[in-house]
Amino acid sequence: MKCIELLAPAKDVACGIAAITCGADAVYIGAERFGAREAAGNQIEDIARLTEYAHKYWANVYVTVNTLLYDHEIPEAVRLIHQLYAIGVDALIIQDVGLLECDLPPIPLIASTQMHNTTPEKVAFLEQVGLQRVILARELNLQQIKAIRAKTTIELECFVHGALCVGYSGQCYLSYAIGGRSGNRGQCAQPCRRQYTLVDSSGNILSKNRYLLSLKDLDRSDYLRELIEAGITAFKIEGRLKDKAYVLNIVSYYRQKLDTVLRDMSLKKSSSGKSGIDFTPNPLKTFNRGYTTYFLTGRDRYLAALDTPKSIGEPIGVVRSVNKHTLTIESPISLHSGDGICFFDHDNVLQGTVVNKVAGKTVYPNEIGDLERGTVIYRNYDHEFNTQLNKSRAKRTIAVVFALNETPDGFAVSVVDEDGNAAEQTLACEKVPARNTDSAVASVRKQLSKCGTTEFTCADVHVDWAEPYFLPAAVLNELRRNVLDKLAAVRLQRRPVTRGNVFRNTFPYAEPQLSYRGNVLNKFAEAFYRRHGVTHILPAAESGLDLQGQNVMTTKYCLKYQLGFCSKEISSRKIAEPLYLVDEHDQKYTLRFNCTTCEMEIFFGK
């Protein structure tokens, strides 16, 4: 039976444990260095602790080593990888192919989405050189995913939730061009979340001071079945900079959605146990800029969050009346004291305040500002929901069945878990017939059912003896503790483990030449590509390349389409190309449009 994985982000160990507890089959976390989120690094000791916890449930831990590396960093990166292998990490997410030229332990390697995994040819190449999973570009639609699946057997992972990069991952150099902070080095300054003005070559302002490159967040929760049918086996939630509340809410939401799909398709998840939560997950109550499925089923005109890069939360209702200190809202949703609310003012600028008190339909905000009748109110912080999350006592347990059997010289307690693992503990003792038959059986069931703080929960207890016997509670408890300890050890021994194997072959790379967009930053990466037939290689942008006049972003997102200027559509709006983006520092970027592939390119300067 094919296993499907739900993969969650972990900013730190606490977030990772929360993700596993709420049902993630795997988590991905950054080590102290070389992760694509520089601000989300973790010590080896902490990752080891997370790994130990995850492995109880046969869940996996993947570590990101997915930045481009300079020559002098390669030895340190290799030492780190050996340390991660030693603590039992299940796989590495990498970007720099130079690592494939190094002496690595037999740890599975996952191709980061930063490797620009968009075609069957690219994915097939990565499979041929020994990677065991590929994280696909977010821009791919269902048909493109199916085409990749048809040409490969490698594991395919895709993003289903979280923040979106506007450019193809690994192919964005905008942050580096502006201020030297490279996204490929984990240092992106997020220039896509800034304001820009769009002008044409005649100087006409087409859109002024808007967040023209800021996309909404991804939510593909309604397409999990279609993605599985297309060939996806791992669903990834973005968010290694997000807090524990985000992880609890979003992982729980996807766990519930995915479990329903797996039942309908007669599939199973890739880890053990069942999570119990004491809240109702809702992605609208967690940081979001509005949601989109991106290009999964075709082009969507409403991809961007043009008015703000901040979280707007969930719509509450429309202001019916407002005075100096209060407002009333036409709303089916109740607000509460402590809630955060926001709205767009008459200049279309997002404003926010806190709710001090609610009396019926009357709301007492901390500030009224320039609220007007007819304004749409959003709740971007639900105080009661977040309080519930903070107090949550989620628990993940593995179902077991106990059996007490009579033996010639005493008794044996055996246990079998939901994965078929078994253990047994025997007791040699005198058999004392019970005075009360019913209470003897009830005592056995009661004591064996008490799994306490372990990862196990009792689904059933079977008792098989010639006649009821008296067994003290302390004896039964000791038998239960010992047999569960043995079961835990058996589970660790039998946990499915995959080994990696890099193939140092000469399988040809699809392109004979690489520009700076090939991201070759070290001699090891250069040697890799030359061995695979690439004859002309330019160094990566991060080598110090002058990007003036160069392509610093390629994106499937098209501003002409977004704003109604697409030449493929009937439009009365005439524009003089080329178009330019101008930032708050008057830096100008030239836009070029490839209408054949429906892609937009951004060039640094005129």
C-alpha cells in the first residue's frame, strides 16, 4: 500500500514536537548553518532530541542544508552532514550539487525546490545521480506533475500551504542585486513584499505604491486527492519562520483533511499513531495574506495581495454604524475582547486595532481611526482561538492490544501495536485462584489499560486463563511497564530506514551550457556539471557578479495579466511597453514578458 507523507516545518524543537504530536509524518528543520532560512538554525543536540521523539512514531526528520556553498564552506558542510547522520536524521534537503562530489554518509538526499525542479528531464536527471526525492516547483500544474511522474519513479514532494515566493525558487536574485542578501544563501530580504509603482515607457503611472510582487499564501487543501492521483507522495507545509500556534493549527487542519482522503483512496500515512486535539483547526485564524491554489488548475487573476503583505485574517463583516468610541458590525461572526481587527482605510492602507469590549453588536475598539460606514472588517487575531491553542494538550498515541495468558509456571503479558510489532513479558509465580471472578478480570483490564505518559494507548485487553487468578495491581503494573518498554525497543529496531546512495556516473545533463542562473558557486559543483557533460559554466551571481542589466527574477506571475493589460485578452487599456517597476528608492526594474510561456522577467535597471 502506497504511503503518503504530511511534512511540517519546524523553526525549532518545540515546533517540531508540536508538529509530530498533531499528526505530521515528518518535519523539516534547519541546522545551525547552511539552511535557506538563516534565522531558523538549530544546534545538533536539539535536532537529536527532536529525532528521538519523532522516531517513536516512525516519523522522519529532514534537515535543510539547502544553500549555495563557497569552496571554503564545503568541508564544514560535509562535517555537519556526518554529524546529522550520526544522530539518526532521516534525510537532507540540499541545493548545491557540489555536495554530490563529496564523501557523504549513506543518507538520503532530497532536491530542494531551490534546484528549480520544473521539467521531467530535470527530475529524471536528479533521479539518475542518486537523489531520492524531488521537491517540485510551486508553479507546476496538475498536468505538468503527471508528466513528471510518467517519466520518473523518484519520490515527488510538493508544497500545499504557506507563503509563496513570487519568483521561481532558486532563480531569484532580486534581494542580492539590491543589497547583497542572497535568497540562495538563506538571507533573502523579501523585496517582493515592498511597494512598487508600475509605469510604462511613456511615463504613465499604471499602478502606484502597491505591493505589486506580493502574492497571497498557498492553500491546496481541497486538491489533496488530485495531487495524489498526479503522483505526489509528500505534502509540504511552508513555515520554518512560523511559530508554534501556526504549526498546531495548520498541521492539524491538513491531518484531518488528508486522513479523509486516504480513507477514501484506501491509502495509509507514512507514520504511526493517531493525534487527538482539543481545538477545531481553521487556517483563516492563522497568519495569511488571503489564499490561492496558485497555478495548480490554471492561471488565476487573483494571485496577488496587492494592498498589503501583512496578514488580514478572516472577514468578519461590514461596519453598519460608527461613532467616536464604538462601532456596530453586520456580522454572523462574534468578536471578543482581545481580538485584533483590521480594515483598509479610504486611502486603501491597512489599519488595525484591538477590541477592548463587546456588548451585543456594539464593539469598543482601542482606536476608531478613520473607520467609516460600509468598511469591511477583518479579524487578524482571534484571542479565544489562540488562547485555546496555547493551552492545547494535544496527544499522539499508538494503539496497542494487550493479552494476559496463563503459562505452565505463571503468566505472560504480550502486546501488539497497530504496525504489527509485538513484545512479551513473562512472570513465574504461584497461581492464586481469585475469590471474585468478575473483579479479577476487571483488575487485569484496568491495570493493563493504564499506559500513562507513554506513546501508547490501550485499544483492548484479552485474558486467557484456565480460571480467574488473583494478581496484585503492583505486579500487573510492573508487567505492563516492562512489556511496553520492550515494545518501544522493538519499534525502534523495526522502524523503516532508507539509505542514500549517490551515483557518480556521467548521465548527461539536459543543458550543455550554464549561465549564472545555474548557481555554480564552488569548484565541486563545477566538477559535477562537467562530469555530466556541461562544457561552458559561468559562476553564480553570489560570486560577485555585477547584476546591472541582468535578469534577477523569472516568475509565472504576470503583472499585465493581474492588472488587466494582457494582450491575449480584449482590453481597452493601452500601454506603451516596456514596463518598469520603480521602488521607494527610485530604483527602476525593466519588465519583459514571454507570452508564449506566460512568464514575466525582471531585469535590474533599465
